[in-house]
Amino acid sequence: MKMRNRLALILILGALMLGSCTPVKPYQKSRINDSEMSLSNRKVEKNELNFQSYREGSSGANGGKTGGGCGCN
Amino acid sequence: MRKICLTVVGLFLMLLHAFSQVSTKDTSGYKAKPLSIDEVNLVSGYYTQTGDHSPITGGIGTEAVTDLANGIELKLVGWDSLRRKNNLTLGFGIDHHTAASQAWVSKTGASSTVGTRIYPSLDWSIENLRKGTSFGLGAIYSSEFNYHSIGLDANFSKKTNNNGEFTTKLTAYFDQVKLIYPSELIPLDTVKNSVDSTVSITTASGRSVSLSGGGVESGGSSGIPSSPRNSYTAAFSFDQVINERLQVSAEIDLVYQDGYLGLPFHRVYFADGSVHVEALPSQRFKLPVGLRLNYFLGDNLIIRSYYRFYIDDWGLKSQTAGLELPIKISPFFSVSPFYRFYRQTAVRYFAPYETHTEQDQYYTSNYALSSFSSQFMGIGIRLAPPRGIIFTALSALEIRYGHYTQTTGLISDAISLDLKFK
């Protein structure tokens, strides 16, 4: 799949999801607020994100670092 | 290493004691509240790796590494007179590593194979809960023998009326790479002592070292020049609650780097057998786009998914897909198997050992920039009872183990522990 098609697919899926939003009251957020539903990485993942960014050629778009630190070894 | 472990155990016992008494106050009527400790996290990790493509020896040779990382993070929370929440987070981390390939920075394999990195950090943010806005500033410093880094960031977020949140974060890292070359490639002015066959060397930087017994280097690192490497990131993300069980997030980063983007002790062997220092362009633009989707299925299973597409102007493209399935054995105890698949194309400057030629302007034999795929899988355990673990201030405990394999032959294992005190 070419990059243009891939981006179009992502945009269409994103638009469909946003269009299907339903109002959620604070008292209905018990599941959404569960700590394991967090949309960010957890602290226990910090070290593995570090080694992946050093051992692989790409990084970013995951809330992790995109610079700093050598990872020379 | 033993001292580091004892320090962590000591901090753990100290925190248990410090949190063992909790006092309550009358909160009728609003009063500003000064900063006080809200949460303390201790994060430790151990990493071990094997492989046979070290860039220090030109894409051949051992990549054996071990790394022990320990970090502490103190989060303080206070409320000002305008009912805004102030968060101050102080962090300090220390890593100790051994790397077999590091010995071969000197031609004889006599260089040190150990190293230590320290990285303190400071983050401050202010949240206006009524307006749904947040603004923060952060700073991090990282120091190791051959590399120093200063990072600064600013971030702003705004909640929407429909359970969404837009966040933007600007980050800049100002790094200094110490120009430690392979011993046989140091630009030299040499003076040989004919009596004891010691060679006194003054490098291009003016540093003096001496080589004896076949080239064992002595002397410190002071006086070795450094070269700058700067990284600038503008990150934009949008989180949205779709319904009671589903939320999604999209993030795009614009990353620009300039300066010395290779490493001076990475060798490259050309097809004619000659050896050179890795040469890479002095600029790089990266564009990663990430999507997350988390779904609470039934009462006991959560689906955490992640996808990232990445492209840069060195010719590297990659895709990452991750899936984690936290299974709630009870409301406070969960087991989370996870799997991550990654694949990338090579940068246009990569070639294996003894493949590059004199016609190449840029060249590297670093397999992190080669074409490969990798898999990472493992399991995590989380324990977070509402009254603390065994009624102590230890409010949550997480352990996570993962096994990583690359098609280059690199294999690693990582285990991490997070202890949260409240």
C-alpha cells in the first residue's frame, strides 16, 4: 500500500471514529479512567522504550524521547 | 553496582517509613495549598543483549551489553490562590552499563568496557481545571563519559467540550559528542621515545596520550574536543474519548536534527580493506505518526493497541504495531501479555563490512540503520490495592519482562520494576 493510500485510510478511519463519538458523563468514565486505559506509556515501559530507540533507526510519536542520550553501546 | 542496589533498597525503606503516618485537616472553605509530595516512583530496569554486528568494529564483532538502570521521581502537587493545580516533578536516574565492543575503540581491545550515565530532570506544570488548560516547562540533563546532553521543553494542552484534548509540545536537545576516534584513526603528531619504545602522541585537539606495549592508551578524556548535535521536536497530539469503553489518540512529531549525527568511534571497512570513521550527513528530518486505540472489553479485558508509521530524509521508513492485553484477575491485580512487531528499511548510507567504496560520500556499517524486522514480546504484572500493598504507602507495583529478537541476530532481554508510593 502506497503512503498516500495509507494516509487516506488513516484519515477516513479517524473521521469515522470522531463522528461516532457519544457524550460520556463523568460518572460513566469508570472504565475510561482505569489506569491501564491510559493513552500514554507507563513508567515501567521507560527502559524498554529507551533501548528500542537506540537499537532501531526510528523513534518518536510515542511520547518518548527523540533526542538526548547517546545509546552508543 | 552493589552500592546502587543498596541505595535503592534504602530509599524504599525510607519511603515506607515517611508515608506510614497520614494526617487529615479540615478542608471547609478553599485555601491555597503549598506543594507537598503526592507521589514517588522508583523505576529499575536490567537489560542484557547479544549480537555480532557491532558498529565499533565495522559491523562485525560482539554486541554484548548489560545495563542496570535506576531512577527516582518525586511528584509534588500544590494549589494556588486561583485554584490552579501546580505540579513539580523532580527526577534522578543513574545507569551503569558494560559493553564488550567498547574495548575495541582502541585497536588492541584494551579500552574500558564499563560506563555510567546520570540524568537529573525537572518538570513544572500548572493546570486550570475549570478552563481545561495546562502549561508546562521541563529540563533534563544527561551526562556520560563521551556524551553530554541538555534538554528543554514546553508544552500546552487544552481540553475540548466533547471529552477530547489537544496537546502540543516543543522540545530541544543540545548535545555534545566527544570526538573519541578509534585509536588507529586518531589524527596524530607522534614522538617516539627510542629508549623505552613509548610513543607520545599529541592529537589534533592538543590532547597528549601515550601508547605502550602495543598501543594501550593511557590518560584521561580532558582536552578531547566535542562536536554539537542538536535535536528539535514539535509534537502535536489529540486524544478523544469515543464512548464509555473506547478512547483513541493520534500524534505527529516533526523532528529536525543537525550537527554530528554519527559516532566518531564507529569504524567502516571499505571493499579495499581500508578503515574509516563513519560519515553521515549533518542534518536529518524525521516524521513519525502514531495512533493508539484502547478498548475496555467486558469487565476484565483491556485491549491496548498502537501503530506508528515513520519516514525520514535518510531513506529510512518503518512501521511499528503493538498489542497489549491487560487481563484483570481482580480490580486491583492484572496480568498483561504484550507483543510488538517492527520493521524498517535501511538508510541509503548503510552497507555491511567491506562493502563501501571510495566513491561513497557518506557511509556507515551500523546495523541499527540497516534493513531488518524485530519482535518484542513478554508479560507484565500490576498490583494496586486501594489501601496500599500490605497497608503500606506502596500503592502500586508493576513488573514487566520482555524478550526482543532482530533479524540481524541481535537478541535481548529486559526486565523492569516500578514501585509507586502515594
